[in-house]
Amino acid sequence: MLFNQWTGCGRLGRDPEMNYTPNGKAVTKFSIAVDQGKDQPTMWLNIVAWERLAERIAETAQKGNEMFIQGRLTMRTYDDRNGQKRQAFDVIATSAQLTQRPQQKDAAGTDDDGLGDLEDHPF
């Protein structure tokens, strides 16, 4: 049996961008930086989430947050600026979880995570 499953953790390299398909399905895209160890370059992965997961990520996650993601790898082809065919891999997220509380400033200027007493913030 063949199985396509990816699991990893990384920091968001940009704020998630959510859009809707012509059929009304939410889709959110963002990238994460994954540390590969000492003296190894950072690996950047494109993440795509759909429907309710897409909405929750767009509402909560932001650049710099650390996130644990599970999903499946997909390969797509595209034409670069010079018209050359290229391939890229994306992770289609099936679940995601912030691994640290997002920090926000309250009216007094102090840090407030906005999550009450939750220990983690699953999507």
C-alpha cells in the first residue's frame, strides 16, 4: 500500500492569504520555513489549506508563528518568467496547529494572547 503523508513544523514566512474559489470554497496559502539542522539551508514549503481549515488559519495565524502541519504532498507544474516548465511541491494541509500562542498587544500595551486559558490552539 502506498501512503502520501507529510508532517512537519515550521515558521510562517508570510501572513496567510485567503481567497474563495468561484464555487465559494475558501483556500488559504502561505509558506513555512523548516529548519534542516546545523549547516543545512532552510527549506521553504508552500502550504495550501481548504474550507474551514483555511478560514481558521487565515483568522489566527500570522507571519512568524510556529505551526505544526499534517497533510499530503502534491506536485504541480508551472511556467517561470522565461517560459520554462518548472515543478513545485505543495503540502495540502489536512490539520494544523499553532505550537505557540500568538502574542497581541492589549489596550494597555501589554502582551495578550487573546486565547483565554487555552493551552494550545488547534485548527
